[in-house]
Amino acid sequence: MTEGDIYAATNQYSKQGKIGYIHFRNVMGKAPNYKEVFVDEGDVDMIRILKILKKNNFKGVLIPDHTPQMNCDAPWYAGMAFAMGYMKAALKLIDTDES
């Protein structure tokens, strides 16, 4: 988003059932001057997004998306493993918070 409030937009569209899937990634900056970062270090509070989705009974899919290039033998897999681990832990946190 170049402007607007990501949290308000997430709330509005998830409340209406208008979101089918979410590319779960984070960035620093705004288009066209942004940098893809790991899900836990960008401008968006991903836990807050997940709480909004849960509150609105989101039934869609979360897809781990782009991660920064890692310096290892399998950079794409390592980035996806990090994103999936973060997502799993964050979802467990959300469930535990509201139990």
C-alpha cells in the first residue's frame, strides 16, 4: 500500500469476508521505495494483523511469501522455513492469548 491504514483495510475486508488468501510477508518502506524483510522485522505488526483476522473469523489461507536472500546452501527453503515457523508460533500465540 502506498497510502492508507493496513490495519483498517485488513479489518474492513476480513469483516466482509472479502479476503480469500494473504501473502504473508513484510516490508520496510512504501512502494516504490521499499525493501522486503523477514516477517518479524518490517513496518507491519504481523501479530496485530493476525489478531484482526481471528477477530473477524478469517477462513482463508495464509501463504508465506518473499523473504530476503539468505546466504546458505538452500536460501529459498531457509527463508520459507523461517516464515512458516514464525507463522506457526504467531498463530499459537494468538490462540493462547484468547483462551
